[in-house]
Amino acid sequence: MTSQQSHTTTDHDEILRWAKERGGAPAHVRDTASSEDDAGILRIAFAGDDAKLQSISWDDWFEKFDDANLAFLYQDRTASGDESRFFKLVSR
């Protein structure tokens, strides 16, 4: 397995571990929710990210993640061996 290989998971603990190791926090893009119960477009926010991101709870993030039938595609390391923050939310 190469260090820059991507992985896909739906496991909440694995996603949470990956995000926390990189200082990431659950968020969504402001003004993308269709209702008060909708989290809108999900993201993981890192220090210095776009001001359009708004923090939400991990419970809300994972609820929307599961309801939208998403999977978490991520990379642990870059090709140079540095810790990677690359992730993408994809359909299961």
C-alpha cells in the first residue's frame, strides 16, 4: 500500500479519528440548508478555512452524512509522506 493511497469508509469512529488527528471539526456551508432540520452541504473545517463554513455538532454532521447515504473518501498521507487533509464526500 502506498502512503498516498485513498481509502473510503462510512465508519463514524474512523472519520472522527481522521478529522481530530488533523484538527478538523464538523461544519456545513452557510445558507445551503433547505430547512432548520437540514445541515446543508457538509464539510470538515480546518484552521484558516473559508468564513462561509459554520460549525455544527458531530451528531448533526453524522446524521446528515447517513441520511444522504454518503461515504468518506480520504487520504492519510501525501505522496511526499506528509499528513494529508484531502477528503471528499461521495455517494455510497
